[in-house]
Amino acid sequence: MARLIRWQLLFATLGILVVAGLLAQFSQNRQTVTLPAHGGTYREGVLGSPQYLNPLLASSDAERAISSLLFDGLSTLQPDGSVLPALAEGWEVSDSGTVYTCTLRSNAQWHDGEAVTAADVLFTLNLIRSPEMPDPSGLASLWSQVQVEALDKRQLRFVLERPYAPFLSYTTLPILPAHHLQGITAEDLLLNPFNLAPVGSGPFRFQEILSQEDGTLVLILEANPLYYRRTPYLDKMEFHFYRDQQALQQALLQKDVDAAFGVPTNALEALNERPDLVVYRTYLQAYDILFINTQSPILSDERVRQALSLGLDIAALVAASSEEVFAANGPISPISWAHKPDLAPLEHNPDQSRALLEESGWTDMDGDGLRERDLRDLALTLLTRDLPEERLQLARRIKLQLAPLGMAVRVLVQSDPELFRERLVARDYDLLLYGWGQLGRDPDEFALWHSSQIGPEGLNLSSFEDELSDLLLEQGRQVLNQDERTQIYWQFQERFIQEIPAIPLYYPVYSYVASSRIRGIELQPLNDLGDRFQGVANWYLKTEQVILGRSRPAPRYEGGEQP
């Protein structure tokens, strides 16, 4: 009996060893990984209330961000200004650079299951061209010069009057569904129910708007199962609308929402009470810039403009800002494919600034601290708005920095928008402290710096006139090859630093506060505050364990036929 038991114990031990060996071999050939899974609801707090989810009418940052989840364009714009296909499969460009042809994706559908067709594109462009349609971005001017023809239900041809390299960046325009809005005029569209219950083609679709007991509106979107790309991991996205920043901050602290964008610097410290919150930072490709009126009697002298630039300590201006910002360098966004990486930053050198002023005849003859020339004081008028408050403070810091150089700056704060516009149009200033955006769309800056744009109808706010700059800006929008365009814009940036028609100061940094439960967030620099959901398909709340097999090396090939 004892012998039988010993044999049973021996067999049991051997069995355990065999199983352990098999498990060890299995574990060597398998690996368990954690991967994103579908499911979960993301809740974001935003300010205000929704008026237009129609992307052609959306005006607030929140409306533009939400409409970007609901609608797609023919193309999509990357942070560096490059353009990728979206509803269009791709683009063909004629040798002349004036004819663009695209084919719509065969699986592109509206949220109601109808196919996206060429008719939708034509309908949207006709709306844009309508005089009754609000046009804050000036798109009507461009599209009125483009002939668009539907070759069939999926193919379109765009014919330009002349080569225009930035054209594809304008095909990011969101497309509206003709079958829902056919017969609606641009004027009628402003009051159409579609604006708050839209049907789009984007990764999420409209579900409903609810009103909670406390009056908070909640907009609910759900993942679009018909999307032509991969369906997002998130099942739903909710947007809770709050009346002010304090209410939004309280909602974050009480975990009523998971995230908020654009949280002010002074509010971040209070949110430390929630250790599970993560702060992501990005910047908007829009800078505060000091335009210099080059036709001003004083500033028409390039030496005085250089002296002004050398006299400003931009690093000190950045450090003194109440908001988080970082210094600009040149007229083109630092992540643009056209930015010159070795562009020399503007130097701060007060001694050289004084020497240039002396050289140009500006001296302090009476010792009162203010320079004069030909019985005229070196006094400049700096025009700005009273909003945002930080810009007004920036104007005062600029005044203080230039005073020791013998320059007197009168800060003219114009709170009335119409009076401000009148001065802008008349170029009634020496210096203009202003904000300028959309720098990530395309490096084409013809409108800002070409001499043809001088005058009340143009946007050359510096009244800058330079033959070489004009030539480079013309070539930059006519040449289609990106490598050649890069070289052109590198030359333009060098010329800009020499001539100094303006001084780009800094870019604003934006904070995105989100619960650590939300993973996959990677914020890129933004061309518009509405672009922050560009990578939302990769955001996730749920995970799953997946067992992956490890690949084994193939047997060495010794020649002859493969088995």
C-alpha cells in the first residue's frame, strides 16, 4: 500500500512539473498587454450657451470645437500647416497648378446614413458665396474666384484663375448636407432648427440637449458608427454649459465634469484640491504683435525701427505677463513647415539702440530725457484696445521700456470698436498693439505684408513697402512645390528681420485640465481654439487585457524550395 502511494506521489509530482513547464513555455510565447477599449462618457465644462452647432455659423470657441466633432471638410489641416485628405480620398493637381480634382470617399456618410455627395459640396460653397451669409474669415472672396463642377456624384473639379499654392488649406471648410437644407437661403439658415440639432459627417453625432434642475444645459454627442475612419473609443461626449468661470471651476472640483479647456492661470492653483486632475498645455498659433507704421514720419527710417526693436526686452515682457506665454520669433509660426529654424531672435541691446538713434539724428539736446530732431520730439502714439486686459498692461510695459532710450510713447486705448476700426483703416497710429491669428493655416502672409495691401481695404497694417518682400510673397503663393516654397519663406523671414515692419511678441499658452481617467490626450499647437479635438479618436476611458503571441524567428533559409 505504501509503495502504491509513493508511485502516486511520483506521478503527481511529474504531472505538476509537466504542467508548469507547459505554462512556462506558454508564458514565454505570450504577452498580456493593456489596450484602449470602447466605452465611457467624457464630460467637459464650457462657458456660455450653445447657439450655433452649424460650423458655418459657429462663433464661440466652444461652438467651433463642438462643431468640429460633428462635421468634416474635404481636407483636414495639420498643426504645421500641411493638408491631409478627409472626406476626399485625395487630390490631383494639373501641371498648370490651376485645376484641382478630388474624389469623395465611397464610405463617407451623413449621420442619417445618406451618402456624402458632390451635391453637398456645391450646396455648401453656394451658401458661402451668398451675400447674406456671415463671412468673418473672408472665405466668400476666395471661393467666388473658383469655378467648381461636379463631374459625377463623387468627383469634383475646382478651377482657379491662377496658381494659388495655399488653395488646399481652404478645402478644410466643413461640408453641410444638401438633403437636409435644400431650398434654405443663407438668410433663413440663421434661424433654422438645424443649427442646434445638426446632421453632420464627423466622428460624433448629435443626440440631444438637456436642461438640468439648476438650469445648466447639457449637450450630448454619441460616437458615429457610420464614420469613414475608425470609430472613437469614447461612446459619448457631454458638454455642460456654465454661466461663469467660478461655476465651471466648482463643477471641476465637485467632479460634475471631467475636464475644462482654457482654464486661467490664476485658477489652476485652486484646482490642486483635486490631485487626480492633469494639466495639459498647448499654444494658439496667434501672437500679440507690435505693428510699426512704416509710413509714419518718424518710423519710415529703418534705423529708428531697428532702434525700437533693440530697445525692447521681449524676455522681460514675457516674464511680466499675468498669463502664460512664450516669445515669438519672426512672422511665421515656429511649428510651420516654412519656419526657418535658425532664424536669429531679435536682440535686446539698449546701447546699440541709442547709437542708431544718434546716427539717425535723434538727440536729447535739452537734457529732458526726450530726444528731438528738427524741432520735433521723438514721440509715438501706440494704439490698442482695452480688451483683453493683459494687452493693455503690455502696452504700458512697452512704454516704460522705451522711455530710457529717449522715446516717449502715448498709449491710446480705444474701447469703442467702431472708433478703433476707423483709426485702423486710416492707419492713424505710429504703433499698433494687436493680436493676429490663423498662423498655422498656411505660411502665405501676402495679405499682411505685400505693398498691394496698403490702404483702407487691405490688411497691411504696417503700410510696409519693400520690393524684395513683395517678390518673395508673390512667389510663395504661386510655386506649388513645398521644398521651393520653404526656401522662399526662409528668405522672407530673413528680410522681415532686417526691415522690421513689426515686432512679433509672444504666443498665448492654453491649459487643458482633465481627469487622469481620460487617457490618450495629446494636444498639438492649435490653429484655432476649436481644433483641440483633432486627436479625440484616440482618447479613452476603458481598457482591456489582450494576450499577444510572441513571434518566433523563422528557420534559416538554406536554399532550395521552401516547405
